Amino acid sequence: MLQHPDATLYEGKAKILFSTSDPKILVQEFKDDLTAFNAQKKGSFFGKGAINCQISSIIFQHLANLGVPVHYRSLDSPRRMVIDRLDMVPIEVVVRNRVAGSLTRRLGIPEGESLPFPVIEWYYKRDDLGDPMVNRDHIRILKLASDAVLDEIRILGLRVNEILLQYFRERSISLVDIKLEFGWNSSGFLVLGDEVDGDTSRLWDLETGEKLDKDRFRMDLGSVKEGYEKIYERVAGHAIES
Ligand code: 5GP
């Protein structure tokens, strides 16, 4: 067991990071809490952390198998994964395949419309500012990342999106959009971090359009747990053990 007791490095809205006896390795614990609209809306359900941790674990392994650098190392328990410590780039990268959420509101395009190409947006990771959308000039003046690093993130983000579009399509799910975060590992390589699940992406049933992700919570659609369980079932190939 790598984890030191009481060695909490950081506690966020949905996850806790623990240090371990190896400074290059952390443990990421997924909480049962759900938040939306910059934590103005709060909820939780028992088992949510374990479901998301296991979904993320399977997806990270799939990406790694296809050559994408990921921070994931192994599953430590149903709700904890062992990860490489990353120095995070303070940018959230959103890749969109169909119109939903803030894009619907910002551009007035109806929800669900397919985009002619994956649309990339950058957001400045700053809770106190509500994670504002930024452009490349903003990123330059804030010195969040160099142009070369942004180009690298863009290429990696598009690659992850392309892999996951197919992965989910094969499981009868439409990947509407996804939020990704990247960081530097101890060897100086850019690596995909954070999580990849129904908290950080929009996943709709391919046939019916049913929303399976966190929008059930955001939009008060009900049966949030059932939505996450459906994502798990399609990703894992079997129902979650309760
Ligand atoms: P939108 O900008 O439409 O609200 O979100 C676009 C995508 O990024 C959605 O899949 C959404 O779940 C994800 N996303 C954007 N910002 C955040 C965030 O701060 N936290 C989480 N969990 N997901 C986010």
C-alpha cells in the first residue's frame, strides 16, 4: 500500500488527492459528491465515486493501450486510483462533437445539432472566476501555456476525442462533448490527467438521445444514479456490483 495516512494534498469538489511514499505517485479518491454551476448546486449519491473511478479507470486503460499518455497507473480500491503526480496546466480543454450546454446558450444553436468538425474551447481553471472561457491571446497574457504547448494539447485533445467517439459509439453512446485536463509528469511529458466519465463529458444514448451523464443532475432530470450505472454497464460490459 503506497498511501500515507492523513497525507491529503488537495481536496476538490469531486476528488481528493493523497500523497504517497513515492513523491512521483499520488492516490486519487473519487467522492460521492456532485456539484454543478461552480458548486452553487450540490448533491450526492452513495456509490457515485466508485462508479466514476471505475469508468475512468477503464477509459484511461483504453487510451493508454492506444498510445495516449495518461496519469492512470492502477486501481487501488473501487473508489481510488494510483496516478502519476502531474504539474497541471491550469486550462480546461472542452472538445465538442454536438451542440449542448453552454454552446447552446452562447450561440443559439439548438441542442443536439452535430458540429461539422470537433470544436475546441479553452477555459481558465479558476474557481473564484467561475472558470471563464479564454482565447489564445488571454492564455498568452496570463502565461498559462506557450503556443507550442497549446498546439500539443490541441492535438492530444483531438486524438482523445477521436478515440472516445468510436469507443462510445461501439457501446451505443454518443459522445456529445468532453472536458479534458493535462499536466506535466516528472519526465517532462504532457499527460492526460483528472478523470474521464459522466461528470466530465456528455454521454447520450445513441438511439434514444437519453442523457446518461451529469446533466441529469444539472437539469433536475432525475435518476442520476441510474444514468451513471448505465454508463458503467456499457463501458464495463456488466452491471456494477453493489
Ligand atoms: P459546458 O461548457 O457546455 O457547460 O460543458 C462542456 C463539457 O465540459 C461538458 O461535458 C461538461 O461536463 C464539461 N465541463 C466543463 N466545465 C466543467 C467543470 O468545471 N467540471 C466538470 N465536471 N465538467 C466540466
